[in-house]
Amino acid sequence: MEIACDESGSEGEKLVGGVTAVFAHAGVSLSEAEASGCVETLREMIKSPALEYKANHLLRTKNRWVLLWFLGPDGPLAGRARVQLVDKRRFLASRVRAEFGSVTGPLELYNDLLRARGPRGNLDPLFPAILRAVAQWGGPVSIVHDQQLSLTDGRIQQLKNLAPWLESLTLVDSQYDARVQVADFLAGIARRVAEEELYGKPDREVIELLMPFVVGPRMWHA
């Protein structure tokens, strides 16, 4: 099985005080032809002249009907996609409790401390997300992933050692792989909607459509 993956909200090991509050990682099981057809359909619906579409195109108010189709039971993702959502502050707090037993004081200080004393990349939610993605789909899995500087050859080998079912992890430019573009749409949409809920502005209609894709019993994971 080959899964195309992308993320949204990645800021490496900077888990607090950054631009985004939520990290999202999505995977889709679509053929290249199916993904290309999805992107072309979205282009026909949205009619934007942009060379490469992003999640924000679907999140615009005027394109809400497109968003609802994309996530809905008659859309291209039904039964073919999954997304993980991580509240970065909760993710960091769980690491602090594991290391120190409790959390006292600003999380920013703990963020800097753990980054300084742990192996490089130890706090980056991308790596456990990839491991969970392998486990979620079951059986031998090959992953095609959008390019990430943190996914070095050494890190990819470490992931393979930790996840025997991971047969390969290939980095591609999302601009040239429609499957990764579709994963990017889902990750970006899920992150934005999750952050809005976190800030007290939940979009109930879209959350209801997202929930079948979200891994786990609740919106957040730590």
C-alpha cells in the first residue's frame, strides 16, 4: 500500500510561541489518476488562477460548498484518508510531565530546556505522526511525503528501524504530485478548523465532516 502524506502547522521543535497552535498530519490512499482528477475537479469548482491550490482556497467563504463536497460522503476522500491533530501545548506538556513529573512555570522555558538537552528532533511532532500513520493503515506501507528538511536520510532510516512495516519513505515536491496536494488540502483544512475550535469558534458542520478522518476518539492528541 502506498500512502501520500503532508502536514500543516509544522514548526519543528518550536511547540509554543510560534505561528500555529495545532499540528496536522494527513495521509491519503489515492492513485495518481484519482488524485489528479480530484485536483482538476476542485480547479473547475473554485476557478482560481493560482498555479497550485492550497487549503485556504477551499476555506474561503465563497467556496464553502466545495469544502463540504470535498469532506463529505460523496467526495473523493470518503474511506480513503486519515488525519492526526496535535494541540502543540498539550503535546509539550505531556513531554514535560514525562521528563519532570509535573509542569510549573511557562511552557516556553520547558520548550527551550527540552530542546537543549534532548536529541535533535526529539520534540518534533512530525516523527511520531509518521510512525502512527504507518500503524494506522496496517500492513506493509510505502509513504510518499512532501519534502521536509527534517526528514534527512538518517532520520528516515531511524523511522524504518522503529516501524518495520514502513517499506519506504520517498520525499517529493507536492507541486508535482497530486496525491500529496490532496493530503495537503486535508491537513490544512483540519488544522485551521481545529485551531478555530481551540480558540472558541468551532465550525460544527465542518467538524462533523472531519471527524470520520480524525484518528482517535477526540479532536486532540498528545
